[in-house]
Amino acid sequence: NVLILDFGSQYTQLIARRVRELNIYCEIHPYHKVPQDLSSFKAVILSGSPFSVRAEDAPHPDLSQIKGHKPLLAVCYGAQYLAHFNGGSVAPSDIREYGRAKLTTILSHDDLFAGIKEDTQVWMSHSDTIATLPEKGVRLASTDDVANAAYRIEDEETYAIQFHPEVYHTKDGKQLLQNFLVDIAGVAQSWTPAAFVDTTVSELKKKIGNDKVVLGLSGGVDSTVAAILLHKAIGKNLYCIFVNNGLLRKNEFSDVLLQYKDMGLNVKGVDASLRFLDALKGESDPEAKRKAIGRVFIEVFDDEATSIKDVTYLAQGTIYPDVIESVSVNGPSVTIKSHHNVGGLPDFMKLKVVEPLRMLFKDEVRRVGAEMGIDSKLLGRHPFPGPGLAIRILGDITAEKVRILQEVDAIFIDGLRKWNLYDKVWQAGAILLPVNSVGVMGDERTYEKVVALRAVESTDGMTADWVNLPYEFLQETSNHIINRVKGVNRVVYDISSKPPATIEWE
Ligand code: XMP
């Protein structure tokens, strides 16, 4: 187990990703909450930070139980922090030290740089520079502009680097992390999906015993993988509820329900479409729609959950990015859209929470799912928002509009699959616009709905770019939509990136 102390850098999550890619387990903790018991951590990494160590309000954690006691790798701010407080000095730098650089000198006899050659490209992102090394500091590498690009402390397993090994642009970053964690700190590379399934299932068994657990399935990857893990641990004591809010994709409710049953899950499908439609009637404000859907979902789910006798736990498919976000140094970032599924537990459901995926990143959830034999088509599904088509029907929602959008969306998504484009796209869907446009069909003038198609590339939904879909595909899709979906006479393609646009239109 590896401890990453977060000083608020935008790259901290990336450090964790890279460490996990080495099949090593790690946890991120904010710098002001260093765990009391450090015995399970075999190595520590200090992250970068937007602060300058010279600033008064900069993070100044007590590392006395760590430095000199555990193998320590300090990155960027971490490296400056160690220098500043141990007899070295940090000064504002006159040269911009941002972007690509080359390590021109490497003292390669040190284990940290084993297998890494001079002139390797690294990524710098800092405005201060380490002017003098701390006591017992030994320089390990330099760039043309940065003399102290890497150093270590004599007689300690303490290493510091000014560049960021976690970003893709540092070509040998992964090698360096491996050198530090495996060769220097002796951490075992045993964090694999199979090992995760084994330990999680036995922990869940121990924790839950014969108690009952209720879980809401959404058809998405996270809730499905969480359900299968729990099912392995407690079998029929897991009660799954799959709510149809009437805003799912065409046939999704029946198809996915069947799939869940085939997986052996004890699942109850609840069709509450009308209740949701009713709550949404006349509502056209995006946030109000989200709130209405969130509220009805909780009501429906609660009715179902309380009808199961003696339930002790509520299981959730929370994953690591949500956890990090809620405990991060800077606190949760500003809510731009109120994503109802990270809102937490309503008071009136007095159940204990179990979150088997809370330490996993999305790609790890997929690997764990594959390990347990979940269908790759299900695991590879595009993300789909909790409020579903409600936020893709701009303006107010009616059953007829839902029907139209479901048809359009199905043609688009089926087309992506047929053209082998589905897996190249991160997320795709159709949007029903609140305007009519004039068209002509045969000799008739039409005055019907406009739909927009949206397909984006992304890694985490935080930033996204529109996908350059082939014209031939767009042409065929547009023809199919206009010929087959009554009520639509115009199709447009959304070519906006995020930022400044968002992925959804509402
Ligand atoms: P935006 O539109 O904010 O979307 O660029 C980023 C990602 O989040 C999804 N999204 C939601 N997911 N509830 C959800 O569960 C919501 O209210 C919601 N709004 C947006 C969106 O589909 C994309 O994947």
C-alpha cells in the first residue's frame, strides 16, 4: 500500500492512476489529514501544489513520522517543500519552467534513474525553483534551465523531483515510479482485478454476514459491477431494484432487466414512468427537472426498499473520483449541474452504506467487471446521465417527445454500432430541440421538430471534444431519422467542445 499526500495539485489523481497501472494499490489523503497509523504504507509520495512554499498559507504538514522512516518521493511542490524546510532554499525563478524539458544530466548510478537515459523528456510545471539543496542533499539530475531537477537525501530513502512523472509527457515517468516503488521501496505489484475481487468478496462477507442489502441498479457499469461483487459475497441477500423512470433509452428497461436476471441477480424491475412524467409536467428548467427526478427516484426507491423486511445496508456504486472530490484539499469543486447520484443518502433511509467500488477508478471498475465475467458489451456502454432523456429534451417533457427522442437516439446508437464507431466514441446521444422548422416532403410543406446529434471523445467527461464522424455515416443516419421518425424533419450535428460548451445541452 502506498500513501499519496495531496497538496491540491490538479495532477494528484494522475499519480494514483499511474501507481495503480503498476498493479500497486495506493490511497490519496489530503496533506492536513495524514493518517495516524502509517504501518500499512510501504512508501509515500508527495504531490505537487498550486501554492508556493514561500507563501504563508501554503501547506506545511508534519512529516516527522515519514521523512527518513519510509521511502519518500516528493514531486514538484513536495520537492520544494523538503528543500525549504530542511536547510535548502526555494526562490522565484527568472525563467519560465513550464512544459517540456530534457534531463540533460542524470547521475544514472542511482536506482531512481535505472534504465532511464539522458535527454529523456520530462514535464515541468512550476514557477519557483530550488536554489540550494537541503542538508545532505545530493543532486541526481538537471535540465538546461533547472539545476536541481532531482535530488536525494544521503543515508535516507528520500527522493525529490521537480518534474511530474505522472503526466504522459514525461516519457519515462512510469519507469521512474516503478524504480522508486518496486526497486527502492520494495512494494509488491500484486494489485490485480483478480486479487481485488478475492479480497473484496471476503471483506464484504465478513462485514455484512447474514444481513440484507438493497441496491439500486441503473443499467450502468458501476452499479452493475457493485451488484455482481455483492452477489458473489452474499447471494440472495442482495436485493436489487431497477427503476424505470420512463426516460431511459428505447427498450433499455426490458433488455437490461433481462440481462440482470440472466446474471443471477435478485432484481425487481419497477416501472414508475408515469410518476416521473407526472412530476415533470410543465417543467422546463434543467435544474428543476433534475430535482424532480431525484425526488421521485428517492420516493419510489424508498417505497420498494421499505417493502423488503429487515434491510441493514444500502449499497452504492460510488467510485474513487467522487470520493477524492469530496475529501480533496480544495473541497468539492463548484457544482455546475446538480448530479443527483452523488448527493448521498437521504435522511429517512436510515441504512448503513456499503460502497465496494469506492477505491476504484472507472477503468479499474471495467477490469474488475471483466474479471467477473460481465458481458463486454455491457461494460463498454457509454455513460448515460441519471436524469436520462429529460435533460436531452429541451424545454418541457411529454410522453410524445420522449417517444420521438427514443426513436432518434436508437437509430443513432444502432448506426454507431453498425459502422463500428461505438467504441471509438466516449459518449453519444440525441437532443430534441424546442423549435420547429419548415421542411418539404413530397408536395407537402412540413413544420416539425429539429434534433441534434452529439458524439464526444473524452476520458473523464471533464473535458471533451466532438468526434469527427464520417460524412457518409452522418448522411445515412440523417436519412434514416427523417424517413423513419414521424415528427422530425431536420437533423443537425453538434460541433462544440467542452469547455466552453458542456456535453449535455442542459
Ligand atoms: P456535462 O453536460 O456536465 O456532462 O458536460 C458531463 C458528464 O456528466 C453526465 N451528466 C450527468 N450525469 N446526472 C448524471 O448522472 C446528471 O444530472 C448529469 N448531467 C450530466 C453527462 O452525461 C456526461 O457524461
